[in-house]
Amino acid sequence: MRFEQIRANADAIKALRNMVDTDKVPHALLMYENDGGGAFALTMAFLQYLYCPNKHDGHACGECPTCHKIEKLLHPDVHFVFPANSGSKSGKTAASDITSDMYMKEFKALAKENPYFLESDLSAAIGIEAKVGTVNVAQAKLLMERLSLTPVENSYKSVVFLQPEKLVEQAASKLLKLVEEPPENTIFIFITHKPDRVLQTIFSRCQSMRVLPMSKEDVAEILVQDFGMDSQEAASRASNAGGSVGRALYLSQGAADMEQYREIFSSMMDAAIARDLLTTLDAAEMASALDSREKQKAFCAYASSVLRQVFFTQQKMGQIAYVTPEDEALVAKMAASCPKSFCRKVNEYIDGAVSMIDRNVSQKIVFCDLANRIFMSI
């Protein structure tokens, strides 16, 4: 992917291009985005420009062997690290011995098909939907070994590090010195959608760059041109994707899951508004019974999106609420029945629930607590 194929974040592209042109590439760069917002695509465009020997007029040539290797995720000096765990595709390997390499085939297939993939897409691709992925000590040791070697093609060595917030403390201790003082011509690029959870010792050693949410027009254009979506559906999905292509694709492809989340949240809210605590808790049981942590977090994301729509509806700003036809009745009922402080307060509770799911807290406890807080907030 080249810079000219990136349809948004012109300021970020300009800054990245300038780093290369002025030979001031930082040793550690942290890109933070909305999940599925395009930071990975932007990273690969940056690396293609950095490595291309025939770059000109601010663009990689796109034709040399180096460009082809970058585009196919095959360059020997570009290393990928992402959270992993034992799962359906890892056999009998112990979780402590799992590294990203075990799932590299699945990761590259996903990234080439959809460079705007969500965290949940990656977990599903490598078969760990029911577990929390981490970057462990084994991965840190492997990365240190690789970066100690001379570059294969006498160029930069790069590490594309996804979700650094899942780096365990012992592994972080091993990598910290390497990130602070990497070998010559080595660059770390961290990509996160949870910058507040990245270890401060890592965050403080990086140059930070915000990858902004895209406009709904840019999202729709990518859906049509890159993924072949019908223009009318693309416009509808883009309006509710929060500037994330990955989210828009999920809304299109996960219709059955979305209907299930809608049913659970509607039941929870209907019961809470009717002051029926037992039925509210029954809905919480349904949420906790979703068959993976990623689906439970996707349910929370759906609830947050509805709360956003309710908030704008209550503020008489329906033109930017982008309420889907399927959610119209629920949003209207909540806007009429919930206090205006409700949406902000419950969004904080939902963020807390997602954090506890990531920390492997009992799902029944998480959703029972969330449902009770929702009930008490009306």
C-alpha cells in the first residue's frame, strides 16, 4: 500500500513522508487510532516509502522488488508482533511458549485481505476468540534475537507491534532497553486503539501520532472501491462506523451477531425502564452467555453506539445521530425515558466492563454489575 492509496489523514501522511525525506525517522513511533481506523494501512504505506530505493515526488515507486515484498508482507526485515495465546490452531503448545510466528500465516492472510481489521477480526483469524491474547516473554526473547542480527537487505529493521497494551510486564522489562536504545537503523511502530493502557515506560519512549477517524464519505469510498460494497449499503454502514472502515465492514458482515446484540440490549433497557430488575438481570445473563470475549466486547460496542445515538437525539441533534432503521424504536424510547445524564454515565460503566473482560474477570459478574448500574441510572 502506498501513500496515494490512503484516503484520509493527510497531515499524518505529510509528517511520515517528511521523516523519511529529512532522514529523521524516530526509533519508536506510536500510532493510536479508533479500532479498525487505518493505522496498519498507514504504517505499511510508510514502510513502503521508507524502504523503496526508487521513491520520487513523495511516493514509493510501487514497481521494484522491495515494494512488492512490502505489499505482500514478505520483506525479511519487517517483523510483525501481535497478541497471541494457545487456541484452536496452536495444537498442544503451552501458552507461555506461544509467539506471533505460530499464527503468521493467518495474520498475513487477514492483513492482505483487510488492512483495516479489528482486534476481534485478528482474534478470530488466529483462533483465540475465547481467550485474552498477550505478548509474552517468549515473544520478547525471539524479537531480541532477531533484532540483534544484521538486516537481510542492508536496510532498516522494522517492528510493527500491534496492541502493545497487551504486553505483559515481564516481557516489557526485556524490551524496554531495546525500545529506548535500539540497534542502528531499527524502528518500532506500535499500533493501538487503547493508548491509555499502554505501559507508560513504553509510551514515554515513543513519538506519538494520532490517526484520526475518517469522514463517512472516505469510509464509504473505501467500502465501495476496495471491498466492492454497494454504494447505498456503504453509505449506511459508514454513517454508523465512527470513522472506522473495520467497524463498517463488521456492521455489514456481522448482521446476525448485531441482531443478537440488539435483542439483548433492547431487553435490558426495556426492563430497566419498566423498573423490572429481575428481567434486567436476565438480559445480563444473555450477554454473559455470548460465546467469546470478543463477542461480549462487540455487544458493549453496540450498546455504546446506541447510547451515542440517544445522546444526540436528546440534544435535538438527530441529523448527526445516524440512527439505523433497526434501532429507531429503541433509540426513541430511551431518549424519552432516560435522564440526560444517562448516556455519559453508562458509557463509562461500559468502558469499565470492557476493561474487566480484557482482564478475564468473570463475565457473569461483569454483566450483572453493568445491568445493575444501568437500572440504578434511570
